[in-house]
Amino acid sequence: MKIKKAVIPVAGKGTRFLPATKQIPKEMIPIIDKPMIHYAVMEAVESGIEQIIFVTSSGKSSIEDYFDRNMELETFLENNGKSDYKDLIHKIGTMTEVLTVRQKEQLGLGHAILCAKDLIGDENFAVILGDDLVLNGKPVTKQLIECSEKHNNQSVIGVMEVNPQETNKYGIVEGSFVEKDKTLAMTRMIEKPEPKDAPTNLATPGRYILSKNIFSILERIPRGVGGEYQLTDAINVLAQEEKVFAHIFEGDRFDAGSVNGYLEATVEFALRDSKYADVMKKIIKDKVEKYSIR
């Protein structure tokens, strides 16, 4: 079963980035020269995804516009001898098919996923949280798709190892390994357990391959923590009704939805980009020298 569609929820208010997000969607804040949502979509495209479904809210139209064609800008760039930029803009506008659906009330991640039900239809799909960025040679979503295919197209939750003393910051999975050091048959997810109560140190940062059956579960579960429909609750039910796997992906993850994580991602992305690595190294060196003498 080929995974052709990915849901990217972008309806949140981005309060941790106020006042910037008063008018600009958090997902459009740039990391170097591309908005952070660009990296999430590129991950999907490079994983073989053919259709992106944005779950949006009021004030988020610039996200959809970014991935649309801008003929006026393309013509301007072509007429002014900037064909390289014209080709870049054209590529962004044609990289994938984009659909949007409104989440009229922010009632949790589970509710956001449920909003995409009619556009997903009767097939399994990917979920990518756009402010969780991962740097790696092979896209995380592709790693999870391959794991799902290996295990009869079952659901797969992407997980990463975290400091055992910081499990109370994450959703943590429990299960038993079916592939040494890589993939677990998952029994449940626990939201932010204290270190003494955590069954593992494997956390879920926002990458999923989900069975189409998740929708019927999301329609019947009650509201959970914070009065919201929690995706974690639905996945726990799913794990009771069919197999769900947790796969330790390869790559470095950055929580670009927080200011600290965003700053770290900006530095890391620059250092790994041949166009900006040298200038970023010089900036870091100069600033360290400047402020270490105080």
C-alpha cells in the first residue's frame, strides 16, 4: 500500500513566537532563506508523498499561497535576468499538490487529524508536524514508510531516544523490540511520564504513518487532557485493535516551535549548508571572542 498523502496540521496560534505571529503564521517564519514549513513539505515530497493536506485556521492563507504559482513574480524575475530565482520560485509552486481544510476550533491534534478525514479517504497516510524539523540523509517519513511496508502496512510511530531524566517533556512509548535496537511492537503511549514511571526513553516528536482506522477511533474517543481530542489517546486504542509499531528513526530533531529550538535549528541548518557554513562559523567565532572577554 503506497502512502500518497500527508497531513500537516498548521492551525495553531504560535503563541510562543508572539509578537511575530500576530500577523505571520509561525510556519512561515524562515530558517535561513526558507520558511520552516518548506522543510516539512520537502520531507514529504522526498518521501514519495504526492499530496499535502494542510489543516489550517483563519489567518493561515499565506502557507497555501507559498506553495502556489506566482506568475507575476516569475515573469518579473525572468524579465530582469534572474532566471535562477525564477526557476526556484517555479519549483516551489509545482513541487506537490496542496489541499487545505479548516479546523474551525482548536480542539487538539487528534481533532486536527480528524478534520482531514474526507480528503484522506480509505487509505493509510502520513502525519508531519511542521515545527519538528529533522536533519538526515534519508527523510524521516520515508524511513517510517519503509518500516510500515516491512510490517504489512501497519501504523508506525517515529520515536527518538531522549535523556531518561527528561521523559516528562514528551510522549513516551512502551513495547517490545521486534527488530534489535530499531523497531518495537508498541503497546501504549504515555504522555509526559515522570522518569521513575517511564517504561522507556523513546519519545514521539511528531512523525507518524497511520492506519485509516484511526478516524473511526477519533470519532468515538472522549476529550482528554486539556479538554482536547488527543491523538495519543486514539493511538492507544488503535494499538489494542491492531498492530502499531514504533521505529527509532535516524536524524537530528529540532523543536523549531520553541524559540530556543528555533535558534538551535537556524545555527545547525546554516552550518550544514555549504552556502552559509563559513559565514556562520565566522559569526560564532567572532561572537564567542567578543563576549567571552566580558
